[in-house]
Amino acid sequence: MKPILRTFVAAAICALAVGCCGTDCGQSAYTNVPFDMPRVERPDIPNRTVSVAEFGGKGDGVTLNTEAFAKAFAHLASKGGGKVEVPAGVWLTGPIVLENHTELHLDQDAIIVFSTDRDLYPVIETIFEGRDTYRCQPLLSAFDKHDVAVTGKGIIDGQGAPWRAVKKSKIAPSDWKKLVKSGGVLSNDGQTWYPTENFKYGAGDADQNIARWAKTREDYESIRDFLRPVMVNFKNCERVLLEGPVFQNSPCWNIHTAICTDLTVNDIAIRCPWYAQNGDGIDIESCKNVVMTNSWIDAGDDAICIKSGKDEDGRKRGIPSENIIVENCTCYHGHGGFVVGSEMSGGVKNVYVKRCRFSGTDVGLRFKSTRGRGGVVENIYIEDIVMNDIATEALLFDLFYGGKSATEALEDGDGNPSTDMPAKPVDETTPQFRNIFVDNVVCRSARRAMLFNGLPEMNVENVVVKNSIIEAQVGAEINESTNVVLENVCIVPQKGEALKINNAKSVVVKGFTCPESTQVLKVTGSRNKAIVVESEAISAANSAIIDKAASEVTIL
């Protein structure tokens, strides 16, 4: 067996061994956390239980149980809290709102199905896509509460299909034909199906999912079909627990926690069709002290996403997401497996991601932002990650995010880094990625191994990638980055260079390997400085190309 293959197999076996262990991998999620973090407090739920059936609820799949759920939680709130049990059956309902010290618990044979009657979900003030805005009321929520939980092994289904737009390019021709025949309206170019004319009107001049022109509640009321609700939304809450259920088929984001403290997510599943617009798995926004473990996600957008507000709204709020552990989670479809951004204007810091698996995501580890955001992402620690079948980059740091998924950007010709662009003045709107440490990543079958794509005025800074092996169509590219270390990294490209460096400063490459007859290194750009590469990576069969314009490149 050739040395590079021995390296690949050994690394893969090691990573898989630590990645697929039991419920808690035999150790606490807090083991070896590289920053100071308190233990996350779980909710205090009194030992008092009622059944939703006691308040007139029926699990027959036909009866609307909105009032029964409201009465059950109001009763427990009047007694100081407790647990609302959902017995076996199919429980059709409108919105459910939790009270202080209350828990929604599903029997393993229970399914909660949310009604698609839009009149049940009034337009309310909330936070969405990092901004203060209006949306339809979430299906399951708690605002300004403490000690709330959703538990049990049942299913919570948002019946999201009638709410969502669908792009023609994302589904089979036969499915598209059925969808158009079912009703709704098409976009002017015929490439997007909208459920109603009102939805189409709201989407007409929208920035992502925010209507640019809408200012008042009345404006938003006029486009309520466009304001798809989040399925599960906890905002400004303390001590939140999600443990056990399957959350599926949301109209929009599946789970959104905003400005929460002490959040525990354990042993849940999140399912959404891969073509679901904005079908994020879980979005953790401006939250502090978070542990997410032993869960799996198959989503239509980013799978596990960390946010902290967008542009001026996010900077004004100024609440970072911080002290976050993600352990032993699996992500299938999704625009990214583990994601930070793009709404990160309040900052993200102290994040530890370990023993996770990504299979079939657009990007593996995805960090995204753009000019105008501001905010700092720092002190990020990632280790023991295995990936397979990644459509674009295994590891991506992109400060030129343009609002598209990575695959959409690639299809539109926007997937390559911007080189030799002029710098702009640095101010509060300039985003930063810095102090990021990645160890023991194994990836098979990505399009590109890695892309660091910093701004000329604000490079991606102080990133270390160690003990990793990535097999991809093309190699790694480091663009507009400073203080980068690649140590014991193996890149296996199908074509081209294993590593390209453009306009980077203080890059150290040591213990780097790639297959025989692969060009190891290509350095371009006039702003390179202090590029140091160990000579072991370069032999008669493994050449290096240094552009005449590149400066201060040293082969030791």
C-alpha cells in the first residue's frame, strides 16, 4: 500500500471510530472544551402531569386541538408548571405556545400535525434572518419565557408544502408538472412556483425573505402568505430543552432559537425536503451556553447554523452567539453541515464542534459573510469530522457570500474566489473570521478541498488545519488570508494543484502530502508575504509553480 493510501485509511479509521459511538460517546460533552464554559442548566419542570385529552383534545387527525393545548398549558401555568402529555394519535392543531416551567411531551406513537389554515397564524413582531421584522406566528413557540421543554419520541410535523415556493430546477419534471397542475401561480420567468398570488407579490422585491418596501404592520399584513412561519421558535428564553422528537416538514426554518441562555438540544431528528426553500435545520442566533448532541438533520438549507443578527440590526443588538458545543451529530442534505453566518453581525465566539458526520451536504464546514455585516467570528475549534459526497467545498471561509447556496453559486459561475480586488476602508461593517482551529478531518469526494476567501482589507486570519485528509476534484485554495498553518494535511485532487495560494501572508505548510505526479503548489498574486513550504512536499515528481509576481516565497 502506498504511503498516501496508508495515511488516508489510518485517518479514516481513527475518525470513524470516534465519530460513530453511542449516545454520549462515554464522556461528557464538556470534556476537553478549549474555553471556559459553565454547565448548561436544564429546565426546572415541576412533577405535575396532565394530558391534552383532559381538556377536550382528540387525537383523531380531524379535530382541531388548538384550544385544548392552550387550556392545558394555561392550567399548568396557574399551578406553577408541569408537563402536557400528548398520547398516541394524530393531533391536528394550530399554534402551540409554552408557558414558564412547562413541557410538551409526546408519546412515541403521537404525531402533532399543524394546520395549514393561514388564518390561525397572525402576523407578529419577531426576529427573522437576523432582523427585527414581522412574520406569521410560529407553529410552536415560547417568547420571553423560562424553563420550557419539548420532549418525547413522537413526531412534530409542520405540513410545510402548501406554504413554500418551489424552484423548477430542484424537482423532477413529473413532480413539477403535478405541482403546477395543483394550482398556485408561476413567476414571470416560469421558473418558480408560488402557492398564491399574494406570496408572489411579497417575493417580488424581497431581500432574501424580507420585503424591502414593507415598513408597517399593515404593509406586512398585505403579504402575509409570503411571511412563512418558523415551525419551532424560542425567543428570549432561559433554560430551554429539546430532547427526543422528530421535527419535520416546516414551512420555513425548522427550529430557531434567538437570544436564549442555557439551551440543550439532544437526541432529536430534523427532516425537511432537500428542495425546501429556507428549510434550515436548526438556527441558533445570539444564544449563550448551548449544547447540541446526538442528533441528525436532513434539511433543505443549512443544517446546523450559528447566527447573531444581520447588518445594522445585528450590530445594534450586539449579542453574540457564544459558548456552544456541538457533538456527535449527523447531517445529510443541507447547504452546509455546520455553518456560521451569514447573519453574524453580533459576533460568534467560543464554539467547539466535535465527532460529527456530513454526508451529501453542499458544503461540509461553512463560514460565510460579506461586506456590510460587521461582526467577528473567533475562537472556533473543530475536530474529528468525517465527510462524504460534498457537492462543493469540504471547508469554506467566504467573506464574499452573495446570498446563494454554494451549489447555486457554482452553477451561476460565482463559485470561484475573487482575486486582486481593490481593498475598501475598514469600518464597523467589515466582517472578520479569525482564530479558527481544525483538527482531524477526513473527507472523501468533495468538489474542492478547501477555500479560504478573505477580503483584501480584512483577511481570514489565524487559521490552523491539522492532521486531515481530503479527496476532491480540485485541491485547496488560500486567498486573501493571513497566518495560516497547514500541518500534516494531505490533499488528494483529481486534477490541478494540491494547493493554490493567492495574495496571502504568513502561510506555513509542513508535513503536507499529495499523490505522486501531482503539482503540489501554485502561488500567484503580488501581495504574498512570508510563504514557507517544507521541501518534503516537493520532489522530482511533485513540482511547485511560483508566479513571477509572487514575492517572499520560501521552500525549505
